[in-house]
Amino acid sequence: MNVIYINAFIESAINVLKVMAFMEAKAGKPYLKNDSVARGDVSGIIAFSGSLTGSLALSFSESCILKIVSNMLGEEIKTINNITKDAAGELTNMISGDARKRLQSQGHLIGANIPAVLSGKGHLIRHVLGGPSIVVPFQTEFGEFVVDVNIKDVQ
């Protein structure tokens, strides 16, 4: 996977969380993930296709997604519920959209599907391409989340 593609998702995650949830997120060291187990409690996943194809999953720890949603709504959210799940899906959509826009500025034409949301300890993420993905862990003041990307150039 091209580092330029991964960087678009990293930059987008940092930007969207800053703008939408007023949170600073610091990216950690990327690593190769060879299994399907989510690295968080709530995940959004979205598939995309075009000159680049693949999928993006965002997996949030419970403490992280609760604070993100609380900040977005301006009220304290204490439990994972339909509101937090919807927000995880919308964040996945926004980060994917921002990353696709960044990649489109480099000449890639990319469309996306509607995100799906999964939750629960140990839930599974199945990328459309199968095989290993690149995971970038992020740390916030309120917990962790990961950007989990499986992407390839089809040109």
C-alpha cells in the first residue's frame, strides 16, 4: 500500500476530529494487521471504488467514542447507544470523504458506499479486498481509536 494513500486517511482523521469534535488526535506508528478482530469497541467501515479500491474502518474505544459524541452534541453521552453508533458511521463517512477529496486532488477518482457500523468487544472487520490491512493507532486525551485501511491502486 502506498504511503501517500495512508497519509490521506491519517490527515483526514486528525482534521475531522479537530473540526467536528474539538479533539486533538496524535497518530502512532502504523502496523500491518493480519486478522479481522477490531481494535476498538465501536467501528464504522466504508468501502470505496474507482481508481483506488478498498475500505476504511475506524474503531473507537468506548471512552473515546463517548467523548467524541459528547463534544459533537454538546451534551454528555454516557453509554454506547444508537446515537453513538450513528456518530461512528458519520465520522467514518466524513473521514473517508475528506481522504477521498485529498486523493482526488492527486488525480484519483473514487466513490464510496454507505458506511456500516459494528460494535461489541471483539467484533470482526472484513475488508472488501481481504488480506492484511494497515492500522494507524491514534491517541486522544480521552482514549484510543484506529484507522484501519485496506486499499489498492487499480490503474
